[in-house]
Amino acid sequence: MKTLFRWISTLPLALCLAHPVVHAKRVALVIGNDNYQFTEKLVNAGNDANAMAQALQAAGFTVTRHRDLPRERLFKAVDSFVQGVAKDDEVVVFFSGHGVQIEAAPYLLPTDIKADTARQVTRDGLALDALVGDLSKARFTLVVIDACRNNPFAVRGQRSLGADRGLQPIEPPEGTAIIFSAGRGQAALDTLGQSDNERQGVFTREFLKQMTAPGLQVRDLLLKVRDSVEQQAATVNHKQRPALIDETKGYFYFYPPGASTAGGARAALVTPVSEALAIEIAYWNSLQESGGVQELQLYLRRYPNGQFADLAQVRLARLTTPSVASPATAAPAPLAAVPPPAGEGDGEAQRLRALAQKGNAAAMGRLGFLYRTGRNGLVKDEVLALHWYRQGAEAGNGAAMAGLGFMHESASGGLARDPAQALAWYRKGAETGDGHAMNNLGNMHAGGRGGLVKDDTQAVAWYRRAVDAGSAWGMVNLGAMYDAGRGGLARDEAQALAWIRRGVEAGNGQAMAMLGFRYETGRAGLARDPVQAVDWYRKGVAAGDGQAMNNLAAAYASGRGVARDDAQAVAWYRRAIEAGNTRAMANLGWLYDNGRGGLVRDEREALAWYRRGAEAGNGFAMALLGFRYESGRAGLAKDDAQALAWYRKGVEAGDPLAMNNLGAFYASGRGGLAKDDIEALAWYRKAAALGEGFAMNNLGLWHASGRGGLPQDMALARQWYERAAALGNEPAKANLANLAKLP
């Protein structure tokens, strides 16, 4: 079930150097090593690598990403990448993990290194100077090294490898810049202590944060990153000061002057800028981040059409947006403090902005939605979305209250996740009669969030009120409750389909995705029609729905209703994830698990996606994560109790695979459960009723064997196998083939 709003942003990143543009490949190698086998494990290296890879991909780089590479795979990955680099290419290499200094040479360490002597490090570690030398043919190379967080071998007292220290500089070839996360003799911090909940290490989080400023040279970027990292490290009594070695020529930018950070501008090499522009750039750099309202206003007065005018306007908005406060005390920022940002949008967006600046509450709420979703020609901007939601909420607009509640619930716009605050805003919005707020309040009751006791009956009541107020999401969620037989409703596929169709008529993209799924599976009395299903998925995609994107990706992955195309599947899963769809996280993990869609088979990367989806509340991801514990895959120890716990969570989320797997545990008496065929059969039936192929196959097996109190019935067994096989279930296909061999 989904709230009204759901969006997860991807950090934009572009490596730019300015005119003229040289049309060449933009390639990146990203490595994150956390799970060292014989020395100290790290916490955030893999997260660092994921964040960097996603940012580079968003900018148009062809990214080769790896996690937890042992020596053989590390050298193979580097060799393969280097061989693909050509003369005019623009290259980024990012490594997060352990590194050590042996005499004058820095080494990056694979996860299986077991070093008792310096000689072993030089044999099994990756020499940084060799890597940089191999990339010297590229036109521009940037190497970012977030290592070593400490001397990993000091834990074992192996003094032959030297004292606790970070990597030290080397002499790179011309055209290369190297950024180290720590200076000479220093170690880089992974976290700032137990209270630090950031997913990235200290250096990487600051580096990514600064990358998006237009007109900021790499040299200047490092100064900002260095100062920020140094200040943060000092708060935990640690010395860390990043270092730069720059052997490039000309001016290099991640975003050139005047570029929009949302556009992912292409890398370019710049000749020296004009004197006037150089003065403006220097003026701008002098007030970046530390510049307050007056300084930014002075810049705009001096350069009303300057290279950074749009960015200055957005920063003014941020500086004048009130801090997080309770619904009763939050105060609006001055309306005049928010001039039009980059990308003024289409006529409707401009009309709404004009009305909002005159105090129109409904326009404020709608403008917040447009900024959050990037619609009507506006650049997606969660900070501006938050600003306008706050303005609208304070002016009494219920839709703005619903939007502000979602920003708190989803930790958007720089807010901390706060379900209780979200609940307060949904209640205030519902009091105004807003259907969106009523729908989201229903979701809070259905999920037991914000301090509420889980209550499906209350959820259904709020969905009905939302429908009465015209909410298409209320229609969709009421249909889902009929589909699952929750909230005191008898399970009724026909009623569910009727509500879904009402949602479709109201233009709801998820309703279109749900209707498509019914055509795909032949449910609710519809004839199975995969082509018709794909058509509905595309309509849902056009409406911007993440579930429709996920289902379209699944169609490409399976070849149902469209020609099989794994690359398209990967692309659509990533777009669905960007749109906030948690099922797509699990599905992308499955592609990594099976090495499909051009992805290198990587069980640990798959596990990371399963865990991310599970933590985001997706039942399918919970079922897959539980199975990893059940089977002991991806480096996890076998743990039936953990598996059972995740299956139960998946069942609570309504996932049919989790229901099937819980049934299997009852059937075998695992995870501390008493063996119970009746209970197992009940879960198989629930899962099969929701379209789960493995459950259908299991029902076929039990009918064939007469288990669970069922009479042996090969005809029924065949029917269940056929239903499962039609969904692509491989065990069911094998069972059908075996039936065909019987006399």
C-alpha cells in the first residue's frame, strides 16, 4: 500500500571541466570494500560506493561498480576497466576501503588480504601509482580515495606494516587529479561515533554534498571539503584534513559556471575564462555556504543576471525557510524571499507561483507538489517543495498539510524522519476535509505508524472518507483492502477491481498499474492478456507511477507482453526506485543475484538491495531477505530464527511469497515452529489466492501426495501446476513435465 506521495531523489553529479566539449566516453570505476576477512571490517565503504555510483550514473557516466572484491576479482576488475579507457576519455575512479602506505607507495587492499609482512601487501594489494599510470592515456582522470580509515593491521599488532596512518600522496601523470580523504600520516573516519547515522563516511558525504555547486573548481571544492571534514573530525578529537594532488591543466569543474545541477552537464575541458567572469567566480566562491542573506542579496544586486543568480535565489529560499517546528508553532518564511529559481516552469507553474506569492494557499500547496515531483517544467527541488508546503499549511491549505506530513514521514527536504509529526499534519489536513490527508491518515492506521496501533478497520474508514472527498488514492487503497480482505471487509476481487477502475478513471497511475497486473495474471474475472497489461503499465508510467515502472520492468525481465530485454528491465527498475517504489529494490537485487541485465552477478549487492527494500517496508524484499538467512547465502550465517522473523514481517506487509515461505516453515517444523500441515496448507492457500506461483506449485504437490488432510487428486494437482507454470514458475513446469511421463 502506498501513501499519496512517494519520491526518492538521486543525487545529480557531473564531472565538468568547461569549453570546448570533447565528445568522448565518460566512464567510472567505483569500488567499495567493507567485509574484510582477516582484518577490521568497515561500516560505510559499500554505502559510499553506492552513493557515488548512483550519482555518476545520474550524470550519464557508464559506471562499473563492485563491492567487497578479493584480490583476484579486484585485479580483474581494474584490468578490465583500464583496457576500455581510450585517449580522449574522461575518467573517474572511486575507492572506499582499507589502504596502507609501504615506504613511498600507497596500496588499496582487497577484502581477502592476510598480510603479516609488508612484502605480502606489495604482492596482494593494488598499487595506486600503477593504477594511475595505466589511466594516463585518458584526457582527464580524477581519482577519489577514501582510505585508510585506520591501519587495519594494527589490530593484530603487526608493527612491520607501520604505525596507524592514512595513505600518502604520489606523483600522478599530467592530466590527473587525485583527492585523498586524509592528509599525510592521517586516518579517515568512517563515522563520527555511535550517534552518527549517516550512510556515508565523513569524507564521502561531504564530497558528494559539494559536487553539485556550479562554477566551483575542483581545487576550490577540496578546500571546502577539507575545512568541513576537518571541523567534523575535530568534534570527536580526530585529525583529518583531505589532500589534493592536481596535475591537470586549465580550470576543472564538476558543474561549469551557469550550469544547472539537475541537468547532469557533460564534462568539458575549459580554456581560461575572461577576466570579468573570473572576478565573478571569485566573488561567488568567497561567499559560498558561509554567505548569509545580505551577502547573497549583494551578489544578486551586483550580478542580477550572473552565472550563479539562480543558485543564489535558491539559497536565499533555504536561508529564509523556517526550521522544523510543530504544527502549532511553525512560522512561514517571508513570501518575497523566494524569487523564481532556475527553470521557471510552464505557464501553469508560473501562474501558480504568482498566486502563491500573493498569498493563495491552494497555489502554495500545489506548487509544493510540483517542485517535489519536478512537474510542469520545474526542476525537482525538495527544499523549495518543503518551503511551499509550509507556507500553504500555515495558510490553512489541507493538501499542503498532507504534503508537509509526507515530507516528515519520508525524511525529505532535509527533515529527519518523524512519523509522529507526519501524523499530526495528516490529522490537521483531514480536519480541513482534504482527501489526500485522509488517505495518508488511513495508511498510518493500516501500518501502525506514528505511534498508532495497527487498525485496518480505522484505515478502511479513512479510505472511505478520502473517497468521498474525491481522493483517487483512497479509491486505490480501498480496492487493495477488498483484494486482501482486510479491515472487516470480505475478500472480494470484483469489488477490488471496481475501485481500481474508479482510480483509473480519476487518472491515478498506480490504479493503472494494478489494473495491468490483473490483466497479466487473469484475476478478477479478466482474461489473461499480457499485452493489455503492458499497455496499462505504460499508461501508469506516463502518469509518473513507480509501481507501473516496476511492473513494466518485470514485463521486460520475463518477456511477458513485450520482447524480453534485461537491459530495459534494469533501467526501469532503477527509474522505479527513483520514484520511490520499494518492490523495485527487491527486483533489482534479484537481477544482481542472477547476473542479468548486463549486471555482474553479485550476491552481496543483491543482499544490500533486499535489505534496503525490507527496511523501507516492502514485504517481497522481507521474504527474499528471510530466504538469505534460511539458505545462508551472501555471506550470512544460516539462521532459521532470523528467516522466520523476516517471513512474519513480510506476512504482516501482505506479501504472498512471505506467506508461502511461512507455510513451508510450518510444513517442515523449522525456525522453532511445531510441524503443522494444516497451518502450512492455510498459508499456501492465502499465498496462492494472491497469485504466488510457488504456493500454487506447493498446493499441486500436496494434492498429488494427499498431504495436509487433502485427498490425493492428480487432476487438481495438474491444475495448480498449470496455474503456477503460466506465471513462469520453474518447479511447476518441471512437475508438469513429470506428470506427462506418467502412464
